Amino acid sequence: MVDTLLAILVPPELAPWSAALLVALSFFTSALTGALGLGGGLLMLAVMAQLLAPAVLIPVHAVVQVGSNAGRATLMRKDVARHLLWPFIVGSAVGVALGAQVVVALPKPLLELVLGLFVLWSAWTPKLRPARLPPRWFAAVGAVSSFCTMFVGATGPLVAAFLVPDPLTRHQVVATHAAFMMAQHALKIGAFTALGFGFLPWLPLLLLMIALGFLGTMVGKRFLDRLPERSFAIAFKFTLSVLAIKLAADGAWAIAAG
């Protein structure tokens, strides 16, 4: 009975303990993102990269992120800045389409280094803060970040750099970022399906991860509701910086080693 259940839930490429780790991590990373608006996707990607083959990593991660962000966007749908969402979706469709054409042609380490440095610049140069862009410019944000996500996987910190809590409230930041990421990863799933990736063997495990992720989102939202605006802004900026440093360091290390 147990062997049959494991055969259904666990893809052939994974050991049972690895699948259990990913399910538990889905809860934790969703709670983290629910509280601070970002961080969970990149942490999930970092762990999945140790367990999955590169050809599987980005498509499978995209499905998990759609589920996690869909739950958060649904719970907080009243706070989504829709005037920013629609330009972002249009740009994302263009970016994913272009990225799918050259998905194996660009060096991932260079993209990681550039993205990490850009996010750091965005977080620590308030006079030049890109969050002050007019709504129509979010089409460009969507196009660039979606193009990059086809290679890097988790571009949440890049998108978050344009949604710092000024002038948005903490709830708007988290809700709008979730809606952005849900749309972007959904488009990416469509692109990888068109490229021939087979999602079916992964579906039972992914559904379990999404369900635990939704529970984590509800826990994270409770923390968000109790967090003052100023404390959120400080925590958001700190988390953004840590993730940016990791991206840049991973890229620089890979370039130096290669």
C-alpha cells in the first residue's frame, strides 16, 4: 500500500525523502513570502537545484510558484494594484515568447550577476528608485523579467525592486507581487509545454506541494497583518538585499569557476 502510494506521489527522478523535503519546504517558503512578499521562490529554487536535473528544475519550479502565488493573490485580491498588473502581463507574454526562442543560448551566471547587482542598486538608491515608474512602464518590467526567468527561474527580487513600499502599502506590495508572479510563471508553463516538457509525472507531487503552500500562505498573511508599515519596509528591503547578494554571488562564482 505504502509502495503504491509512493509510486503515485513521487516522480522516478526523486527519492521519497527528497519529495517529503520539497513538500515541507513549500509550506515554509509560502509562509515566508506571505509575510514579506518575496524570498520563498528563490529559496525553493535553491533547494530544488540540489535535487533536480537542470532540464527539470525551471519548469517544475514554475508550477509550484503558480500555485503558491495564486493562493496569495486570491486571499489578497482586494489589494492587487490592477492598474500595474495588466501592463505587466502584456509585457510578460512578450518576454516569455522571446525567452523560449533562446532558452539554451544565454549564460545563466551572467544573468544572475546582472540581476543581483540591479536589485541592490534599486534597493539602495532611493532618488533613482524604479518604483516611481508610470504604470505603462510595467510592460517593460514584465518583458525583461519574464525573459530572464526562462533562464534564472526566480526573478521575484527583480520584480520586487519595482514594488517597494513607496507609495504602495505593505498589503499592496505582497498582493501585487503575487499576482505578477502568478501570471509570469503561468506563461512560462505554457512556453515549456510548447517546448515539449512533460509535466504529468510530476503532477501528484506538485498538487501536494501547492496545497501545503496555500496553508503556508495563510500563516504568512497572519504575520503580515500584524506587521507595522515601517517594520515591513525595513524587513522587505533587508530581504531584498540578501536575495540580491545571493544572486550576484552565485553568478560571479560560476563565472570565476568556469
